[in-house]
Amino acid sequence: YLIGVRWRLGRWLSSRLIHRLSRGRLEELIAASRPDVIVCTYPGVTATLGMMRARGELSVPVCALITDLASLHFWAHPGADLHLASYVESLLDIRRVAAGSEARAIRPPLSAAHWTPRERTLARLELGLDPAVPLVVISGGGWGVGDLAGAVAAALCLERVQVVVVCGENRDARESLAALYGSSQRVRVLGFTHDMAELLAAASVLVHATGGVTCLEAAA
């Protein structure tokens, strides 16, 4: 990260390496799909598409959809035609990185479930949790990153809480936490889940190691 993103020469080298490795496959995909516009949600691909636009290798307009808050060097690119930011706070960074390319803030691209009001007690009941006990939700995001075990142990230092920990696709983390807390009535260990809207509505506290989309979902 320090070399490939924070260091200016490292960014220059990284972006050109990514372009060289992915340009051919992207051209094949674009030719097969024949899109009117390309909406990109992944930073590495946005950087390549932006470079292709800047070099005249791509005639289709590119829109970059940005769900992260900061460190946006690959999320934004001067070759992209439009940047749609999920955070107003990101606009200054995007405009600095994208050197004049248009950027605007939008309502975050979350599923309808996250915009549906839910009462906390009812949300806990729907999830099979104790409605009267405060809930700590611990999330490692889709990749299950961070010190999840340490977060669970810290939460359990409180006498009267229940804990749900979301391990995403990190099977090793899920299995190790299940081995530690499988018999505990205070802890529920999950892998990747589509119930984040319900969990966040039920939560008293969110502890996360991810940022970006998790923060957007919690705020909604």
C-alpha cells in the first residue's frame, strides 16, 4: 500500500502494470457487451479504464462509482468521464486525484433493505436474539479482516451484552471463532451474510475493520 498507492512513483508504476495486464481482457469484454456507458465499482479496473479513455483506446464513456471515503488514487482517474461519490467528504480528494474530471455526491448505492426503517427490538427478535440485551455487531467485511477475536474478547468484558461477529469469506476466522465461542449463548459467529441491514438495525454498537460500504450501511 505504501509503495503502490502512497508513493507517487509507485502509483505511476502500479497503474501502468495494471493497464498492461488487464487492457486486453477488458477490450474483449467491452467488445462483447457493446455498452453505452461503463459504470465501474472497483478501483483497479477504474484506473485501467480511465487510462484507456485518456489514451484514446476506449470510446465508451466511463463512470466511476466510489464507495470508499479516502485514499482514492485508483478509485478516481482523470480519464474517467464522471465520478459518483458516496461521501460528500470524498469530493475534494476525488477532484484532486482526477484533475478536473466531473465529480458529484449521490445517495449511496445500497439495497432497499438498508433504507427501510426498523425498530431495534423487533430487529433483534427477527434475528432470534434477546430483544432486551444490548447487541455488539463486529464486522470484518466481505474478506473478514482485522482482529475479530480480539474485538469479541473486548466486547465480552462487558457483563450484559450479546455479540454477533461477521467473518465474511474468511473461513479460517469463522472456524476458529466458532471453536472458541460455539458453546457460548452470548456469541453468534457468521460467515458472509445478507442480513447486514437487520443486524445493523438491531445493533447498539458496530465495531468494524473495513470502512467504505459498512459505514454507509450503518449510517443508513
